[in-house]
Amino acid sequence: MAKTWATLGVDLHLEPTGPGVRRGLTDALREAVRTGRLAPGTRLPSSRTLAVDLGIARNTVADAYADLVAEGWLTAQQGSGTRVADRPVGRPLAAAPRPRASTRPAYDLIPGVPDLASFPRAEWLKACRRALATAPYQALDYGDPRGRVELRTALAGYLARARGVRADPERILVCAGISHGLRILGAVLRARGARTVAVESYGLDVHWNLLAAAGLGTVPLPFDERGTNPGELTDEAAVLLTPAHQFPMGGTLHRDRRAAVVDWARRTGGLVVEDDYDGEFRYDRQPVGALQGLDPDHVVYAGTASKSLAPGLRLAWLVLPPHLVQEAAKAKGGIDSCGALDQLTLAEFLTSGAYDRHVRAARLRYRRRRDALVAELARRAPQVRATGIAAGLHVVLRLPPGTEREALRSAAWQGLAVHGLHRYRHPEATAEPPDALVVGYGTPPDSAWAGALDALCAALPE
């Protein structure tokens, strides 16, 4: 039976050096206190515990403690143990210089981030407790590289019900964000000998860079009022689309083009990668069903909790065609690299109905913000047209020709962080984008939204 004293005290890393054990231990403790590695008030292990840890005699430790108490480095009181004395100490040797305070914008209107202040902490904590209380011990092991079966099962049911995805738990791969999913798909495509992937003329450069890092070139497709035109697809290995709510332009891919891109995949054996961007946040009509429902054998559905909950959770998912499951799981790695507890919590959050309740509440809150933005623009900046407003957490503000740079400079003066449309244009796209701002309205908390609107309107060209 283990002795109870062996479990008391704190872990303490010491390397006694010197001509004798007692002196070496005394010098090591004194140096740890002097440099600040042992902070004032820190309770030290008992002499018996430290003696066992260091493999030396208990009396040696007790004598070293007594020497340092006498010198004033330590204090010892009956019932309180031995502690580091409260006295000025030098700066820790490894202390890094304090960075200068950066000038942060007063209002963050960068698209792509939700209102983090509205994260459902209480409900998430309840789901976490329930998930942890009922999880088998094996759930905390390395696990299936595809992710926890509880989450994959919950996602299959939710995606089929809410997004029209034809999903099976065996074909779902949990990953740490959409970017992680693209890395996995890029590795799979490159291993298959792919050279190029078609992308939209407007999008996120981080996605294009991830594909380039995998050894894949990106070819932009034309864009017009009906969305991305798949008519120029030829022998590309895959095409990456945001059909539900194109980022950043904000439109929905026309039904004829949805059918055309699936026909291309069937005819050529190519792969359609559907980033379901903002698929859950539609305001003016029912959400558009996922493109994957038209042909699950040729479309990869990519979804995430980053916008509906928080990007810091690092939880996303790929619904894969059957022939890609094993290759994608291998590309991800031999074990599940996403946190098991967060996966179990999200599974509980989905199955309990808490996720649906949260999304509905968030949808109403973001719609009110969008309506306030559109109304304020109509009143104070009628020369600016808001587009792409039917869904999502951002709008595109069309500006008079030649005024985008001026508006960005003015926004910086107003303390606004905002992006211009030119930032999201593919470098090889042929059409020149109109002057516009891409304004995210998800990030500011409710208390700051009125101020953000005032600053935005003040930054717009007259």
C-alpha cells in the first residue's frame, strides 16, 4: 500500500551541484528562489517527499531547509509547511521582454468570425459534463482517425435533416477546421497524380495557398451575376466552390450551374469540393440544400463549427465519397488528431437539440444586425449599395468607381478593421473586381454594434 505522504507536496525540479549533497541542494534551492523560478509563497515539498524524489537522506533535506530559513530565503511555520519567503527577487533568467502594446482597431469588421461573446457557455458546459459522465473509458484513447463515432453519427443525422446531405457516419472525417480538411484533400489529390484544382475568382487566399503547398496549381473560373461559371472546367482534378453563399460576393450558385458542375464531375471523374460557407445562416428564405445531395459519389461536403459556434473549437468535417474515405483517413494520420472531449461535447450538443436552439437564436441576432446595417446605409450613405445580404455574416458594399482605397484609409482613421474586395480576387482572374468593401457584421458584440455602424458610415465616400 502506498504511503500517504508520497502524494503530498508539489513537483520540484532541482539539480544539486557542488562538493557535497547538502551544499549542492542548498545552492540549487537558493538559486531557484533568487531568480524567481520559485515564486514568493510557493509551498515546497515536505522534507520526506523531496528526499524520496531526489534519492537522498531526509535529514539532508531538512538541514538544507533549515539553512535557507536562517538566511531568510524560506519560512517555516507549524501546520503551514515550508514556503518561499516573501521578499524581492531578481527577474527570472528566462523572462522574455514584454512586447509593446499594439494599436488595435476599435471595431473589427473583418468577415469570417462570429460574435464570440455570444458563445453558449452554459449550454456547452452542460453538454460537456453529460458527455464526460457517459463516455466510455475508451473514448479518451487515440481513437479512429476519422473521429469519434458519436460525433460522426450525430453529424450524419443533423446534416441530413438540416442541409440535405446524404451522409453516413462511416464516410465522415472529423478535422481541425476547413483549412485542415483542405490539407488532407490536397494530399490525397496530389498522391493521385493531380496537378491543378479549379477555384472561384473570388475567395480566400489561405485556401489557394494550402492547395499550392500540396503541389497543386489553382485555376480561377469566371464569375458573373449567376455565380461561378463551370463552363470552362476541363481536365482539372477538382473544383473548390462555396455554392450556398459565395465568399465574398455573397450570391447563391444558380441551379443550372449546380447541375452543370455535377455533370462535369460525373463525365470526367473529377471531384467537387463544396465548402458550405454560411449554409446555416440564411435570412430571406429557406436555406439552399447542399450540392452534395445531388451526387454524393463525386462531391466532398465540408462543414465547420467555426461560424455557428467558435473557430477556437477547431472542429470541422468532411463528408467523403466512398472511394476517398481510406485515403483521406491515411492522409490525416494514423490516429485521431482532434480533441476527443470536444468531439463528444459537440455530439451531445447536436443530439440534445442545443445546437439547433443556438443556431436559431444566432440567426435572429445576426439578421437584426444586417437589417440595422442596411437601414443605416439607406439613410446615411444612399450612394453605397449593399449586396450579398440574403445570408451569412458579411455584406459587400459597392462603392463609386475608384474609391476603395480611399474608403480603406478612412476606415483606418475611424478605428475600423475592414477589407476591400480586391483582397479576395485570385491573382490570375481576368475580370477586374468592382470597388467595394467586404464588411463582416458578426464579430462586434451587441454593445458595440451601434458604434461600429457610426464609424462605418463615416468612413464611406460621399
